[in-house]
Amino acid sequence: MRTKYIIILLLSVCFIVSGCSLKNDNKNGDEKSIVISEEKIKSISKGEKIIIENFRNNEFEKTILDKNEIVEILDILSHGVEENGVVTSESCNWKFLIYDDNDSLISTIWIWESGHFGFKNDKEYRFHTGDTKVLKEIIEK
């Protein structure tokens, strides 16, 4: 009888331990595996000019032509992670209009100061920690 209790106890402990480790593995896996599609990354990587509009007051914010700043912005955007949770807030803070070398609009990206962005005026993606601050610094230069 005592052997049965020990076996049940060991099985319970194994079940609890394996269940906890699976949760942690899934959490880390989701963070790394669901990123922006290659198609979108290829599209925005052709950007040569970014016009930033303040979406809250519908005013022009600035035009970015500096190649280093454009590369930095596009790098931040291309490493976003898909947002799986429900996110609510008002309209976005900024709208990025990305143009190619022929001055043709290739993408519009809506940016929220909360750390989210999207290609459909929706919070489809989120920035990695710290990227929101870097992006805001570029906008406010």
C-alpha cells in the first residue's frame, strides 16, 4: 500500500514539474518564433524616405532622409513580434509613410507610444523592450 502512495506521489511530482517547464518553454518559443513576415520586411527594407505624421493631431511631424536613421528605424520594425493578446487604447500616435527611391509609397505603418505597431491601423505587432524609446528619440530629434 505504501508503494502505491510513493508511486502516485512521484507521478504527481513529475507531472507538475513537466507541466511547469512546458509553460516556460512555450512562452519563450512564442516570443522568438512569431515575427513579421519576410514579405513585409523585404517591402519596408526598400525604404529611402520616411515621412512621419502625428496621427493624434493630423500634422506633419518630420521627414527622415538620413540613411542611418532609416536603417535603424527599419531594423526596429523588422524585429517586431506578433501581438497575441488583446490590446486596447485610442488611435495611434504616429503614422510612418515609407517611400522607395522612386518616391513611391511602399508601406504605411501605424505606431503606438505603448510599444505596438501595425500595417493595418491595428496593433498587430509589438516592439522589443527598449525599441520604443529609441524610436521615440529618433522622432523627437
